[in-house]
Amino acid sequence: MIDLKDSLLELTDLGTKYNFNAEDRTLLLDRCILLGEACKFLKELGLSEELNERHTKACKKTVELMYK
């Protein structure tokens, strides 16, 4: 399992690779941390199954849109 530190380092590396400015890097990291906290909160509320179902649907929809 990848921990938060490794994930944030990977995001930082992507920001460097694609030449993000400091504001874009900060926004990306902020949103990722916020998303992680939201997922953790939903799991604590016992909504893991629904979270997984919605994630699966969103992934399928994204793939469909990408390959239209």
C-alpha cells in the first residue's frame, strides 16, 4: 500500500516533469489531501461500499468519455 508521503512525492515529481508553477503545485497537493480526507471521512461513516461503487462508475464514465 502506498502511503501519503510517497503519493505526495510522486505528485511533486509530476509537477516538476510537467513544469507546474508553484501555485499549480500547491493547488494540486491541496486538492489531493482534501480528497484523501474526504474518502477517509466517508469510510469512517461506514460508506465504503457506496464509495467504491461510485468510484467504479466514475472510472467507467471517464474511460467512455476518453475514448469517444
